[in-house]
Amino acid sequence: MARRKADVQIGYRAEEEVFRLFPSHPAAAAALGSDRKIVYTWHQGNAPTAIYLQRLHELGADVLYILTGQRMAC
């Protein structure tokens, strides 16, 4: 099944937020309580699951941006 363009963009934005918060895949994976491969899958354009979106939010990521491409108002 082909990935939708929206899913690919969500994956790319998730990775962008991860690198805004953490210096590397291993650091991000450790903070997420996951394997670094999960962050790499976002680099490949795979959208994160709801569980990872929740974890990213708890770590300070802008989940609205990840999902919509629009930054949260400060």
C-alpha cells in the first residue's frame, strides 16, 4: 500500500521536531524509551503512532505542527 503524501509530511515534521529537541537519533530514542530505528522510520517518511505523538508532546514537541504543519501560537 502506498504512503499518502500527508503521512510522509507528518513523518518528516516529526523528525524535524525530534532534532529541534535532541542532538541525535540515539538521544531522541532514549528520551522516547524506544529504539533509534523508530526515529529513522520518520526520516523515511513514516508517520509516528499516537503513542509516539503523545510521548513527543510530553517531551516538548509541537504536535500540532507535526500533524498540520502549523506552529502553535505562543
